[in-house]
Amino acid sequence: MSTAIDRPGSGHPPIREQISRLPDSKIRTISLKGAGRPDLIPLWFGESDEPTPDFIKRAAAAALAADHTFYAPNSGVPELRAEIVAYMNRTYGLRVALDRITVTTSGMHGIMLVMQALIDPGDTVAVVGPVWPNCRETVRVLGGAPTDVTLRERDGRWHLDSQELFDACGPRTRAIFINSPGNPTGWMMSAAQQAEILDFCRRRGIWIVTDDVYARLVYDRDPAPSFIALAEPDDAVIAVNSFSKSWSMTGWRLGWLTAPADLVTDFAKLNEYNLAGPTTFVQHAGAVALRDGDAYIGDLVERLRRRRDLVSQRLSAFPRVRFAPPEAAFYAFFAVAGEPDSVAFAERILAETGVGLAPGAAFGPAGEGYLRLCFASSERSLSAAMDRLEPYLS
């Protein structure tokens, strides 16, 4: 049974302890300190500075004009679900069935739905990190506990020890959560290691929850390896995806789940009890994004490649910086010798330079001592930011 806590001086009954004890977002806390600063270069949030492409905005306007403003089916409008199937099949060379797809209001919402479906109080989830903090905290919201499994930086790359992951799975482990390509590291799991983990989870009866949000933002292939491409349709694998990153739609809040077909009714019910369904006209715009957006994604990756190379070259020249260039996504995750407190260091950098960076501590215990820089901004902004940072990193 969950417990609750009283706040001194409150005039109402207490809320659940798990909610009261949720930490504030360290990224948003620091960003508030820079709000309104005229010389600010904000590189802390995980989004491109590019607006959503015009062909998607026109599709949203057309959907509004066509009065797509009413409730939609809990699993998503048929047009969008069909386009998701077509997208998955051509991107991964698969034959994904329509009854495996649930539309969500963002990747974050998708993660929450999955945890609501899987986690009972006292269950554990093995979470590979450093990782976006929301992934771990959704487990706590449901009364479960994340078990951290740490990526290791070695030979200029990030690595996951499969045996360490397996050893972290105890009798109450319900799922393994893996974000690959990863935020904040840019690490990308190989298909061979995915097959090894899939075999382990089949034997142990453990779910794999794979966050594929950055699957198209890869610099040496397209797409990134995915568990969905290896798994059988009824395997215990649920893939979370989002329109936010690859289609520059962070504020639109739209995503989807790919799961075994027998879960679609359960996810539809969870959608009903959480929000009834994602915004209808946004779903119609999402269908157009999937249908017509491959060229945009290709151009975006080339722009990101140039920005990655710019930031990587500058960071690698600083003697105090330890940095593994990202294989995918749009983050530089780096450590600075002599700066073990990432929150204090990020706050000092913000105050003295106007450059907004995310503290590594926001991404779990394994992230402490690092800073995350989102390089999905213009090359001009990135160059200016690196010039300002140079005295602090040299």
C-alpha cells in the first residue's frame, strides 16, 4: 500500500509519497535561472532550433479546415495508424500489422502508458543510463524502482556490459528499459547485442521497452538497429517512438507504440483513462509527416552532422575535456577535469557566459561530472557558444 506525507502548514490531506518525493527537473531548474537573459545561447533542451517544416504545418491547417476537431478513436485515427505501419515497414523492411500500433500524445506519454501497463508496486525496471530522467521517474510514479545499469566510456566510445545488465535483473524485474540511440550520450546499441538481450529476456520472461525516438538521427546508417526488427510480433517487446526529434515537432506532442497485438485494447483503455486520445488534427498532420517527411529527415541529419563535427572538433581541442563523439542523436556529453559537481558547474557557466547547458546529474547517478550540450542549433550559435566556453574548458 502506498504511503502519503503531510506538508507542514498544508490545509489538505496528503498526496502519495511517491509523487511528493519526485525530484524537480534539474534541466528546467537551471533553464529558469536564464529566462529572459538577452545574450542567452540555450543548448540545454533536447530540441532543434528549426521550426516544424511547412508541409506539416500546412497539413495541420488543412485538417482544421476540414473540421478534424472531434474525438478520435482511442488507438489513433485510422489514417495515422496506417501511415505508421507504412513507415515502419519501409524503414525497417518489416511487415508490421496495424493492430500493433497505438498513437500516443508524445513519446513521454507512451513511456508512461507502458509503465502503467507493466509495473506493480515493488516491481523493478533495469534502466540503462545515463538516460533522460523521465524514463526512470515514470517507474517511481507507479511505485516501482529503477535499477541503474551504467554505460562505460572506453576507447572514445560508450559501451554496455550485457552481463552487468543481466545481473541487475532480479526476481521482481518486469522490464529492461533501453534508449538507443541514447540521450544524452549518443550511444547506439548494435544489432548483435540486441539479439543477445532479446534471447535473455525471452528466457527470463522480462519485457523489453525500447525508446527509438532517435532512430533516424544516425550518422553512419539509417535507421539505427531496433529490437522491433529482430523480435517476433508476439515477443515481449514494446517500442516507443515520437514525432518530436526527426520531424522537428517537439511542441506538437505526438508519438506511437509498437507492441504485441494483444496489448492494443489495453493501451486503448489506458489512453481513454489518461486523455481519451491524442489531438485529432495533430494526428492528421502526423500522417503527412510520415508520408512525405523522409527527404526532410535526410536533410536534417546532414545539418546535424555538420554541427556535430563542429562541436566535436572544438571539444576535442580542450585539454580538460573527456568526450566520446556521438554515433547518433544530437547531443555532446562531456566531462571536464576538476568539475565533479555538474549542477554547480552548469550554473556557473550560465551566470558567467550565458550558455545554457544541461547538468549530467539530471540523467541519473552515472551522469554526474558530465555536461550535455544539444547541438541541434545553428552553426553560428554553436560557434559563439564554444568561444564563450573555451576559458572554462581549457
